[in-house]
Amino acid sequence: MTAKAGERAQKTGDFYCAKCDEKVHAEQGKKIPACPNGHKEFETRRNEPGNKS
């Protein structure tokens, strides 16, 4: 799953930067922020409520 900064999160969770693995948190329906290092693509999402992975 690839997500980009500025898109709305489909689920609440932690998004991990594709370039530096920095974590950002986004709530469902809110815009995903850029990572603290200014990157805008996220490769993985973890810690979603209701999902065990």
C-alpha cells in the first residue's frame, strides 16, 4: 500500500516513510502529514485499531 502526504487516511494508523522509515500518525478521514524529514510517500501502515498485523 502506498500513500502520499495530503491524501485522506482511509483508516487510523501509523504511516512509515518510504525513504527514511520515519513514523507519522493519521486519523481516519484526516489528511496524512509529510514525515518530519519532509518526505511525502509512505510505504507501510501499522497500528490500525481492529487489525492484528
